Amino acid sequence: MQEHQTGVWRKLLGGLCLLGSLCCLLAALATVINLGFIFMRPDSISVANTFVGQFVVIVAALVLSRWLFRTGRQQLSSGGNMGGDAL
């Protein structure tokens, strides 16, 4: 019974990780679109600072999205398998 409950929690956690991954991916895409709108403005130092800041946000969101996706996929594929010998 305990092993079944652990498997359910792992699948729930995996699904939540995949949902978080999708949210991060959408945030990165929205930031890229926003960066395109900012690109059309006249050049100034604030626009240059925004480029740097949004580039960092895009990279961080994509890295977090990839990590959450891999973790969620691993949680879903392992199911109730609690063995720690999968190296």
C-alpha cells in the first residue's frame, strides 16, 4: 500500500514539474516577444539595460524549464520504482 501511494505522489510531482516547465517556457516566449517590441524603440541606455536584463531572464527561464521537464519526465517514467540503482 505504501509503495502505491509513493507511486501516485511521484506521478503527481512529475505532472506538476511538467506543468511548471510549460509555464517557464511560455514566460520565456513572452519575454522574447516583449524584447521584440522593445527593439523597435529608439536607442537609449535604458533600452540597452533592458536587453541585458531580459536576455538573462530568457536564459534562466529556459534552463529552469529544461530542468523541470527532465525531472518531471523522470518522475513519470519511474512511477512507483523507488530503486536508487539507476545511475
